[in-house]
Amino acid sequence: MPPLLAQLRQLLPDDGTVLEIASGPGQHLIAYAKAFPTLRWQGSDVDPRAFASIDAWCAEEALDNVLPPLTIDASDPGWPEQITTPLVGVIVVNMCHISPWDATTGLVRGASRVLAAGGALLIYGPFKRDGVHTAPSNARFDESLRAQNPNWGVRGIEDINAVAEAVGLQAAVWNDMPSNNAVLELRKT
């Protein structure tokens, strides 16, 4: 987590609200809230059973900068209707490769609707560049994902950019991360 937090320090402003898509039990969300106490954080997940864990983490850590989580399915085009104020950031960690492509397209399209001007969609995970995996381990990982579910797999930055540019987000800036991962930074124009 520390390398991701260091990267987020460079990419997020000092105040505003950030939405995490696919928070799961909330361990990343809580780490963000502790590391960035002047930001408000809102978690989400497709499965509301995760919310009890998020609530317990917040109570244990006595965090007052975490908003109640939302039930969000990124593939549902209506998910942005739950967001009532423009966001400075939307972050997702390790979702795009373990979900169908329509979850990634829904994430990008939805983020374009909820981000304030200059706000960032930050997508963490493994990606392909120019249709090529960045490491042999990522190619093997992609094969294993597709064997589990043919709708899953490591996504290409060019495919994400095509969706982003069609909805008013700038092409992704690639930020290298450990273990052959990256943070794609897509800003709202």
C-alpha cells in the first residue's frame, strides 16, 4: 500500500471528496482516509454485505472523513445518479481485470459524469500498452484470468483511452508502480 499512497499524494488535491469503486471490505479505503485526513472518502461495492466491514473499520479507527458507502455496480449506467456533489477523484484498485469489460467502460463513463473539472479517475492494476503485456508475468496472469472467466482479462490502455476521450476525459497518463502494475490517471477536461 505505501507505494500507492505515495503516488496518490502526487495525484490528489488537499480537499474534496474521493469515491472508491469496488471497496470490498474497506482495507484500502481506511488506509486512504488515514493517509489523507483532509479529504472525504466514500466507499462503494456491488455487494452491500461489505459495508459492515467498512463501518467496523471506521469505528475502530475513529475516522470521521469516511462517508457512508454506496451500492455501486460500475457496469450500471445509472450509478452516477447516487453522487450529489462533484468529486475530486474516483479511484479503483484491481477491478478492471477481474470484471467484464462493461464494468470498465461503465467506470470511465460514470466517472466523467461525477468528476469536477480537473478531477481524476485513477485506475490501479496491470495493463497492456500497444496491445502488449508489460511483463511475461502479466501475460500469464491474463491467461489465468481468462481461463477462470472469458470476460475477464488485463485491459489495454488504448482501449480505455478510446472510451475516456469519447466522454471528455484526457488520455491516461501512465504512472509506473511495483510488480508490473500502473496507475492510469485520466483527468476531466
